[in-house]
Amino acid sequence: MSGVPDEDLITEGMPGVAGSLALRDIPIPDYCDVVIVPTAGVQETDPRVWAEAIFSHENTPLSSRGLRALRDEAIRLFDMVPPPQKEFVSDEVVGSEALIIDDDEKLTVRIGVALLPGGDLLQVTTAVKYRTIRGRLSFAPRRLMHAAAINTLARRAPTTLRRRALAGDPRAAALTGQVSRKALGRGPSARR
């Protein structure tokens, strides 16, 4: 009615969602989700820092870390080597969005982490393209819980960033997710 194509209305109405770097490489994904959470007052403007906080080991819930440890020990019982801890690193930053590329022989995966205008909302866009039937099968169980897991990790990210700022060292948080006493200057080595 307004003479503007429907596609233009979509991109004008939702600047963060339609313009995600995750959808640049995979314009028609086999799986896609968008999670938007508040930044909870954290004034960090670098999307690379947000992406690292979301996918850091310390941000993972203790239950997940415990299950991963049990899995690794079970694998060691059979004299197998557990897979290395996967680290997600931002491959590209454009404006207020960081892009993580996590491809393998079965899947093409893009994850965009963006601060929406105003800096009060954080958007995580995931796009997945299956390369093989094995890729479709391997992603099927993750597909069921992916959006909920990303939502949990993104909601925990502001706490992770606050904890790191309090500690003064990005790696000072303990495995439990608490700031270590040593980092605060109250540990046994700080008394000497």
C-alpha cells in the first residue's frame, strides 16, 4: 500500500534482526533462532567482549560443567581422549555486532552477537546450514534446546562481565563462577 516492497519494511522495522551478520553468509538457514535479552545495566559497548562472556567457560552453568566432567571421565575409563574444550572466538566485528564462525565438515554455523541501539538489549542470532545428512542428525538433539541454552548463557553474561570487572582480571573468576579470594587480595598468597 505504501509502495515499499515487503522486504524493505522488514529490514526497516527490525534493524537488528534482519541485518545480522549471521544471516549474511547463510541467508536461508536450515535452523535459525534469535534471542534478545537485557544487558542488565552493564555499560560494555564492545560486542567482542559480550560474545566472549556469553561463551566463556566460567559463564556455563555448574550443572553443565559437571555433566561435561562426568562425560570426560567416562571417556577416559575407556582409554579415549576427551574432546578439547571448545573456545568460541569472534572472527569479525562490524559496527555493534561480533560474528562467530563455527564450521565443520557437517555444519555451517554463524552466531552473531549484537548490542541493539541504545545498548540496553543484547541480541544473539544463530544460523545453521546442514552440509550433510550426518549434520542434520547431529544437530537434531541440539535443535530442541538451542534457543533455551543461548537464552540462559546470554542472561548470565552481564553477571560474568561484572564479576570480571570486580576482579580486575578477565580470567580471575574461579570455576564456581565466583571471584577468587586471591583476585580480591584476600587469599592466602595475598597475606604474605
